Amino acid sequence: MLFSCKEAPNKKTAGSKVALTPSTESYSGKTLQVYTTAKDTDLRLTKTAEHTFAQKVQPLENEIAVFVNPNKTFQTYLGIGGAITDASSEVFSTLDEDKQSELLQSLYGKDGIGYNIIRTSIHSSDFGLGSHTYIEEGDADLKTFSIEKDKEKRLPFIKRAIDLIGDDLVFYASPWSPPAFMKTNNNMLQGGKLLPEFRQSWANYYVKFIEAYEAEGVPVWGLTIQNEPMAVQRWESCIYTAEEERDFLKDYLGPTLEKAGFGDKNIVVWDHNRDLITDRANTIFEDPEASKYAWGIGFHWYETWTGGLPKYDNLKNINESFPSKNMLFTEGCQEGFEAEKMHYWPNAERYGNSMINDFNSGVVGWTDWNILLDERGGPNHVKNFCFAPVHADTKTGDLIYTPTYYYIGHFSKFINAGAKRISTTTSLSTIESTSFQNNDGDIVTVIMNKTNTKIKYKLIVGSNQVELTIEPRAMQTVVY
């Protein structure tokens, strides 16, 4: 879905950057633009208002306000994106050229929502037509290593996305399971562990992957050690305790990448839910030999799948405990696909709540799961069907943009790589908010209203304010 210049500004190009300095200027008399997506309306990332700042008036008790202080800056923004899986690639390949171009522009183009992060799997995951590896079974020396399967559909899709992203690209990969013969259960599915005698061979496998992808012109920013290392799944999976992941990192993967000349690749540990994340961080980051190889820690949101609350406090704990390490949201999607819920608004609100609170907890980047799935929430070779921001009806060739697509766009379209998060709080819990300042000086404040009531609020920036309104069940981006 493309947006005209009347609806939303183009994503600023990398290079148009100036140094950020503490803001002491007055905003009085300066204008801001408001962009809105709202339930039960036609508003979808639509410019809905333009206002002028006035002098601040002391807010009253119980008055709803968003307070922004540009003088207090925090983490540097890496970006937002999603995973190009085998499933996404299969669906993409069914589209005609016009629809392929539309999808690419909608996600990565200057008039789309400005994704710059791409995740992919190292060989297969559940989202594809079946399990596969890059070697023949039993080849511990990796003599048969080949990514020919990826060259059929996955890599062409990735390369077209990269061409649109440009210099701000962040491309990383995650394995779901080592080859079956390297595991205790001799099966890529159903968990199991990496056998000790294959640790070096498996570390070499990551090197081979990086070499092969970079030979195809895909610059690899980094990798995660293992997708969901504490989940025994009916699909590709492999279990590592915190100590096992620590030791594999410091004794095998880290030194192997370094020896191969890939010491600059960013290694992300954990890559699982927020519930157990602090134990993994404590175990790995407290070990100097392991910690020196770890760029940071990745996480998913599925601790909420049984109805539990998101554990944002655990992220804040890591940010406080290990301020030199980065946090990256590496996967999230709405599970349990039902076609009639394609436009179910709470799915989008789950994204909005997570993104606002993850960023406010110190997270630097946010990666959705599949960027595209079919009308059944697949393909998935174990029938683990899920939602995506965009679905394609493979019978008609049409693209379906869900509310989630627009909610993500309220962040990714306006915040540029290299932006700094700035202090933002709300007076009441009826709305949620976060803010970033881009390198050109523009401030982007995102506000979400999950209530069924239209809300009037004050946006207070330093000594200035503007009075705004947000629709029921809506997301807003304010740029000034």
C-alpha cells in the first residue's frame, strides 16, 4: 500500500544527517503534522491535522498529557523490519510482477513504510514447504555445503528488498535446528540438543552461510545463535541451556567467526521470550570470555500466548544491568490464524503496545515475523499457521493489508536509522507513547489509544504545548 505525499512524508534518505544537540529552543509558533490510523474509519496512516505550538499551560490533575523532553536521550534506533522466510518467498513467487513491485514498495520503498531490517533462517524453519539443510546428511566436514535451494526463490526476493533499502540495511540470520545427524534425537524437529562432537562443525556452518550469502551480494550484519533455545517444538528446534549457549559462543562460534575474518558480525544471544531473558543475560554477559563476542540479546513476545502479561520489566532490568549490550526484538506474530480475523483490530494493538513498551525499555530494533503469508496463514509444513501484516490471496493474486501493517508503519515510516529515543511519558494510562529524534532534528512522537473513546490530550514539549485529539482505537504519529 503506497501513500501519496499528501498523506505521509517520504522516508528520509541515509546521509541527510546532522549532529544532535540538546534542545533548548522554543517550539512556540512551530507547526506539527499528525498522521492517524483508526478503527471503523478510512484513516490509514493518513495526515489528519496540522497544528501550531503555543506556550505551555500547567496541566491539571487528571488531565491527559504526553510529556516530551528532547534534552534526555537514550538508545540509538537501529530499525524495523520483518523476516523473509521460505514461506514468504513461496507466496511472493505466486504474485504477478505488478503485485510483487507493489509489495516491495509498500514495505521497503520511499513511499511505503520504510522497513530496513531483514531476518531469514539458516536453512529451513517451520514456515516453508518442508525441512532441508545446506549439506548432505552426515557431511560433518561440510564438503557438500550449498545454498542452491535459497537461490530459487528466497534470495531473489531478499535482493530486491535490499535494492530498495540501501545503506541502512540490517540483515541477520537465525538457525532453527542443526542437521539431524548433529543432534541427540537425530531429528531436526522435536527439540533435541547439539551433540558435543559436532560443535565445531556447527560453528563452521555459520561461517559457510555468511560466505555463501555475501558471495551473492547480501551483506550479513549478524546472526542469532539459536531460535527459541528453550522450546521443544513439533517443527525445527534445538535446546540450549544458558550455560550451553554461553560455552558454545565463547569456545566455538565466537572464535570461529573471528578466525574466519568475521569478527565484525554481530552475535545476538537468546532469541526467545521475555520471561527467561534475564537468566540468559546474566549467564552469558557475566562471563567475560562469552560476553566479548555478544553484541546483545534478542527476544520474542510469546510469553503472552497463554494470556500472560508482557514482561517489559525484564527488558528494563537488562538495560540497567548491562548498559553496553543491545536488545533487539527478533520475532513476533499473532498466532492461531483465522481468515475471518484478517482485520481484527486487537492484533494491531498487540503490536502497538509491544513496540511502544519495548522501545521505552531500551530496545534498539524491532523485527516482525513473516512479512507475507497466503490466505491460510502459510505455507507451513507443520500447519503452524499465523497472521502476517500483509497476506496474499493466491487464488485472486490480491494483496491484503491488515491493520498491523499500518500500526507498524506509524513507527517505521517516520523514524530513521540513527535516531535517538528521547524522554516521553504520559500523565495517565489511557494512552501510550514513545518518541525519537531523527538526525535531521525532527521529533517523532507515536501515541496509541486502545480505548473506545475519543481522547483529548496535550502534547507538551519543553515549555510549549499543543492540544490534540486521538480517535478511539487509534494510532497517531506526530512529527515536529
